[in-house]
Amino acid sequence: MLITDSQRTALQTLIELTAQGRALQFEHDNPKRTEELQDLISRHKELGEKRTEAAAVVDGHQDAITEATGLIEAQRSKIEKKTAELNDGTGLTSKDMVNLQEEIVGHEARVAELEESQLEEMEKLESAEDELAAVDDRIAEITASGKEVQTAVKDRKTELRELITENEAAASGARSELPQQLLTTFDANVRQGGPGAALLNGPNCQACGQEIGGAVWHGMLGADVNETYECEECEAVLLRRS
């Protein structure tokens, strides 16, 4: 099919716009920072699991401290009771008094033992709380980064939609200057994943790479530069470079 100079320009413009539009649509459907966002999501999940473990450790130390407090109070209650009995002395023999004193000493030793254990648990709790706080800080950082990436992806998609709309409008203008028969062939190739049309630099289809026979190629060279062809392999519209 022979086209005019203005139609040649329109076809060249449509080839460029189609390639640009495809690239824009691909980026829109496959955001460049998707992998980064997925990595942040994965890291957030891992940190969430670490936080659960760290929180369980903190809870364990807190429970141990609470339990120790209860045991200490119980021992002190016994000390007070035994001390009161000893001080009263009513009906007590010397042996009874000695036994009470030994019991009080035993309870006091138990209190000291529990307090030492409780102090150790408090130190462990402080360390565990520091580790939990560190995990929370990392989670906060990852969350902030995730929000930043999500916003960037969203903004870029909005921008791409605008660019795609502009591209489609420009392509529509170029299409309006071309013959319907040529557009039908062009669109069919695009639907198959091709560029629609290609400019020939030599005896090979620039759309699919198919070699053009020598006789056919020489015939193209001798024809009008605005003559269009159809690739026998991919059926793309072909136009020889001027």
C-alpha cells in the first residue's frame, strides 16, 4: 500500500508512541519499587515474629518477678507470725523458743535467697525490655520506609496513568491520518505482542527478525519509499527507511 509523506510521518509517530505506551503500561503494571516493597514486607514480618519472641521473654521475667514478690511476702508474713509468737512467749519452753528462732532464721534466709533471685530477674528484664524496644524501633523504621515506598508507587502510578492517557491521545491523532486497512494490520500485530509496524534498515524484518528474500528486498529498494508491506512471518506493517 502506498501512503503519502504525511501518512509516513504519522506511521513513524505511531510506531514510537506504541512502543512508549507499551513501556508506560508495563511500568504501571509492574512498579519499579515492587521488589523493594516486598522486601520491606518480608522484613516487617520477620521482625514481627522476633517481637513476639522478645515480648514473651519480657513477660516471662515479669511473671518470675511477680511470683518472687508473692513468695517473699509469704515468707515475711511467716516471719512476723513467728516473731510475734516468740515475743509473746506464752506457754513456750526453751526448746520451743529455740525452734521458733531457727524457723525465723530459715524464713529470713529464704527471703534473702528470693530477693537475690528477684534482683537477677529484674536485671534480665531490663535487658529483655531493651531488646524489645530495639525490635520496636526497627519495626517503626521498616513501617515508615514501607509507607514511603507505597506512597511513591501510588504517586508514580498516578503519573503513569496521566502519561498513558496523553500517549493514547497522541496515538489517536496519528491513527486518524492513516488508512483503515493499514491500521487493521498494525493492530493485529500489536495484539500478538509485536510493535505493529517497523522501519526496515536492511533485508530483515525489524519486528521479528525474519529475513526478507533477496528478490523481494531488491524490489522494495526499487519501489517508492512510501510503499508499505506486510511481513510474511509476523504480519507487521513494514516501511523502508528513506
